[in-house]
Amino acid sequence: MNQKLLAQDIKPLLDSLIVEAETVDKALASRLRQIKTWIKNTKPGSLSKKREVIFFLRELIEDVEIWLALKELDPTNRQLALKELTPTERYWFTELFPQWFQKFDPKLSIWKKELMAGKFESKDRRVLNILSDIVKKRGGSVSIRYICDFSMATDLIVSGTFEKPLCVQLTITNEYLLDDKKSKWKDTLKHWNIERAIFISYHPVSKTGSELDVIHRLANQILNNANTLPNTCYIEDTVE
């Protein structure tokens, strides 16, 4: 993510990307116009104070730039470039990201309002970052995207030894209406044609260990499932 991208540079950069996208994929241009409309009445000073909005926009702009750069390559060089990405990055850029701007996103209007209003709380971000580091140290690959979280019921995409991406949704065990969340999770996956996913309930602190112990158990469980689950499955699991 481009941490140096300033709030005042975002709208002009979106304009530039919209023009470029028009010649490559009109659906991407249309989605970017939606994002620009979303922030058009927010002045740079106010925008810079909206931390999660800025982080999302930086991430989106970087992903758009990478996707457009890949599309500009001839097929041979595109394949070579894709091989340089991790398995989860390849899955994101070739499957999920283009689906997001080419299909209707039923959650888009909801999370745009909540994000702009400061109602989005990334309560799992610290846990996800620690978990991601552990998985990577064990030879796996991880991708975390705001869009996956907001729209696709996916906290992180993980792959292990066999480089098969697994979409992971984490939730606190005692969370209210857990069964309803599981049902909506499956519906969301089907909408985005996600075929391989796991829903894991966990408790941040267990009777047998600290939060870090629980995160290590999560990493073990996720990597094991990434390596062993079939290509098409929706699995529910619990980590104590």
C-alpha cells in the first residue's frame, strides 16, 4: 500500500485511473466513478482525518494500478508477471478483484456509508496481522483486503504448501446471532463464486492459553485446512 499517497492527491489520481480504465474495462471505470462520487463532497482536510477511508482508498488505487499494468502486458509476459505474485495475490488479481467491479456488490452502499461515518472498526486487524506473520513464517501466503472484508465475508485469503487459496472468515465464538452470520457468509460466498472457504469461530483467550497461543492455534488450523480441504467446500470450524 502506498503510505505516501496524500488525501489531496486521491481525487486527481482516481480521475486519471478512470480515463485509463475506460479503454481497458468499462466496469472498472464505472466502479471507480462510484468511489469518486462517494468522496467528492469530502474536502482533503476532512478526508485525511478519516483513517480507514484513506487506508481503503490507498489500497484500492494500488490494486487498480497493478491490475491495469497486468492487463497491458501481452499474454506471455502477463503469465510471467503473475508467477512473481504469491498464490493468494494471483487469486485476488485474477479472480476476486475483477469480480468485484464487474458484478453487482449488494453490500457496497452499506459499507460506504459506515466507513465514511467512522462506524467501521477493524477490531480484528491486530489479530489478522499477527496471524498473517505466523502463516508467512511457516511458508504460507496471505492476502488481506478491505474489499474482501467489506463485501466478500473474507477476513483473509490463505494458501499453504499446495498453493490453493482458501478464503477465511473469523468470528468470536460468543458473538450474537452466530448462526445467522454463518448463513449470510455462505450466501455471500455464492454471490462471488468463491468455492473454497472456511468459517472459524474462536475465543480470543482460552482456558488453556493466552491470546497469542490462540492465534498460533488459528494459524495451525488454517494452514492445515488450506493444505487438505477439497477444491470446492464451505467448512465451519471452531478453535478453542
